[in-house]
Amino acid sequence: MTHRIGHRFSHGHLLVHAGPTAPGDVPAIVVPTIRNPAAIRDALRLGKELSRPVVALCSRWSSPETVCREAEMIGAHVIAVDVTERSALPAFACDSLVREAAMIGLDRPNDVSRKRNLGITVARMLGWHGVVFLDDDITDLQPDAIRTAAGLLRAHNVAALQNVGFPDNSVVCHARREVDLTQDTFVGGGAMAVRVTSQTSFFPTIYNEDWLFLVGRKRIERVAVCGKVSQREYDPYLSPARARAEEFGDVLAEGLFALSGEDRPVQAATEDYWRAFLDDRRRMIDLILGRLAEQPAGDRRHRMTQALIGARGRSLVIDPAFCVRYLAAWRDDLEVWRRFLAGLPRHRDAAEAFVALGLKVYENRP
């Protein structure tokens, strides 16, 4: 049987559009945040409406002290955590591989994966059945949508809210759309409810970490979809560095999801598969560049071109054998993570649980 190897413009087959669902509850909303603390106001208002705490996992331009001041003004309960690399999470071999490959630029300087893993860890320590993850650039948050997503966790491991705002795509996929090539969006960790058990997966430190979170040993998790949110608009072509940092994770995730589209297991992602997928990826980027060259010259076209050249250059240094090694390490890490979750001590208080993990915590209770 001949299989088509290459980019798929849609992964809609992995989504379950749920019908009427009895509302549920989640113990907390977890927000990984790096922006000015004002960015978390929507999540704080949502937490207040739901009468649930917001767990703000802070770094860079977001400080726990200022997040607490925002919560005090709104009258919301917030547990603000100063996230550092010192937190007592397991070290993952797949992350180490990417860091070691930094000389060829496969790493991604971003701590959202660590923050989401912390959210799962503390949920497990507290015996929570699930959590809702919201990024700090998500808006139009409705309490009923969150309750519906929580209700879907009775039958699904993951339930996501559909982003109807600025498309949540990689730089390359944004460029596909802009040159009139068909390109869909998929749900992501920016607005996602997750059931928490000892078997819950982890988020690796690469782009599309939320897609990798859905990859099982043989198949990819189907996601229940409900409600709507919006993502704030940004310029994906502001710097070519963004496209370069995304490329490895985009290749891995798109390649694995493309296998799923043909009902093939993740074990079919052999070295030959990645070689063929990378060849197709570069042909696609060349097609986009060719269409861009036909458009009127200008600053935006120049920035798009530079971003795509950066992505293509990065793809040239992605070794198919490295993709296989990475996924083998990731599978081993799944067992490390599950043993870690199974052995966690129980706590009754979220702030105490974060302190037990070696992190500094600030809390505002209305």
C-alpha cells in the first residue's frame, strides 16, 4: 500500500465535536504567564466568576507580587508562583537531547512546558481530577464554556476550547494561508482542560509541546471540542528567530499527526519516513516562497521571506536519525514521568504543594 508522506492542512479527524454535555467543575485554572501582569486580568475575572483560584505560573515580565495586586483589585483568588528551573520536576532525556543540539539551533527558549508540567504535578499532589490550562493571551473567556469542558472530562482525557480569534499556527502555516494555500488550525494547550491521573502525559520543551502531549505510544489522543475563545493577535514574522525556533517541533508534530491521518501508528515514523517528510516540508516552503515572490514588494513580504528562509535553513540541519532518537527518548520519558506522578506525596493546600517543589509562592484571597 502506498502512503502519502507530507504536510496535511487539517487534522480535524482528531477532534470530537461534542453535543450537549452536563457541566462539570475544575478545582483551578492554571495560567502560564510571561507578559505584563495586566495580561492575566481576563483569567482572574474568569476565576472570580467560577469561584475558583487562578494558579499564575510567573516568569520574565510577570512577577507574582504584581499578579497578586491585580487579583486584589479584581477580588479574585490567585496563587502566584515564581517559576524557576530549580523546581523539583524530573529531568527528561528528550529535553536534554534538544539542549545538546543547541549548536545547530533545535532548542526553543520557552518555559511554558515546565509550567504546564508543574500544573499537572500539583494537581496530582492535591488529588484534583483535572485542571484547565489558559495562556495569558487568551480572551473572550466564558464560564459556561469552562464548565462544559470540565464536564467533557468525564468521557475524554482532554477537552479544548476552539480558538475563533487570531489563528494559532506556526510561522510556516501562517505563511501558507497568506499565499492562498489551504491551512486549518488545531486546538492547543492555550485553552485546554486535562484529566489528571498517574497516566497523564507531559509537555516536552519544544514547539508544539501541546501536540506532543496528545501523542500516545501507538495513537494520538482525540480531543473533545467545545465553546469558543480568542487569541490576541501578534506578528508571526517579527523576527526570523521565531520560525527557526519553531521548526523542529513543527516538523515532529506535523509529521506524527500526518501519520495519524492515514491511520498509521507513531512507530511508522522511521528514519526513512522523516527523510521523506523533511523533503516534502522543504518543497512546501519553496512553494510558499515562490508565491511570495509574485506579490508586491514591501516590508511585510520581506519579513515573511526572511522568516521562511530561516525555517528552511533550520530544516536542513534536522537529521532524520535525530528525530528517531528524540522520539525514543520521549517514550522513555513517559515512563519516568508516570513513575514520578505515581510517587508524589499528597497535600491539601496548593501553595504548600508548590513550596514542597522548591518554589516561592504568593497568594491573594479575597
